[in-house]
Amino acid sequence: MPGTTTTRAGSNGRLITREDLQAAYAQVMGEGEATARAAAPRGIAIAGAFAILVIALAFLAGRRRGRSRSAVVEIRRL
């Protein structure tokens, strides 16, 4: 049987066709996409919170460094 796309199944002897494989693949991919769509809003919220945290930490670190590097200048009139 060289060149064919069917093989014998192990227990029931039925031939597995290309359509059977495509249907099983589509079913698995459909379930995966549904799971990904359900998890997307939570993932976006977590990523947004993380981004805000990183920005806040960078702002605070820059503020602190700016204070330590700034000079105090006092002007007196004579």
C-alpha cells in the first residue's frame, strides 16, 4: 500500500483516513482556542498591572537618584 494515507487502527481494524485526522485536529484546536479566549482577559489584566508596577518603580528610582545628584545653591546678597 505505498502512497496511501490510511493505516490500520490497533483494536477495531477500521481504517484511519485523512478526514478522521483532520476532524480530530480541528476538535483539539477548537478546545485550545476556547481556553485561550477564556484566559485572555485575565492575562491582559496581569500584564497591565505588571507594566504599571515597573513604570512606578522606575519613576521612584529616578526621583531618588535626582535628589541625591542635585546641588543646593544658596544665593546671598551682599
